[in-house]
Amino acid sequence: MSVISLVSIISIKNYQVVQRTIVETLFIQQIESKIRATQRLATAYEQDYYFGFEANNFYIRSQATNQNDWQAKLPTHIKSSRENFVIKYLANGNLSKIEKIDFYLETKMERVSYQFLLGSGQYKKTISDN
């Protein structure tokens, strides 16, 4: 194997790692942004809104229309601790029950956990080694 081929293979592998790391970072930022947006929608429109995950897709849905206002696919190299997950923001912005979901970031080798808190509508984020 030539040196140029070896360098090319290493460069491609490094590029893939960097690309996956960026995808993981942007995914977590997008999820957090959409969780906060769901709470704001519930209070602004004074109706229940859902932030959920099913069939490898995340969504925001209003109770009134029962249609997705937003949807995004879970990247293949990020795993979720649950196959189905729904948090319901009440019209006052509070949560209806306690929920938890974990994401396993393959490239960063981290687990990002979200513990949703009853009442306030807030969540506690924890990052730990996988």
C-alpha cells in the first residue's frame, strides 16, 4: 500500500469522525431548542403541545390540530434509550408527568440524559461517559 493511499484513508476517517461529531453537537442543540419552543408554543397559544419521539423521528404536535408542526429524524449513529417518548406541555407551560430520555452519542462516547421535571416544564441535562 502506498503512503498516499494510507494518508488518504486516514484523512477520510478523520473527516468522518469530525462530521459525526458536528452532527451530534447540532442534534443536541436542535433538540434542546425544540423542547423550549414546545413550552413557549403551549403558553403562547394556551393549549397543550407535545414533544415526542417515535419511529426514529422527533416531532412537535399541538393537541388542537394533532398535526406535526416540526419533525426531524434521529441520526443513525445516535441511539435513544426509548423507542417512543412523549412529553406533554400543558397550556400553562408545565409538564403533565415526569419523563426521562437518554441519547448515546457514538462518536463522542457520551450519554446525554434529559430528566423532565414535573410542574415547572424545565429539564435537567446530564452528560456522562458511555
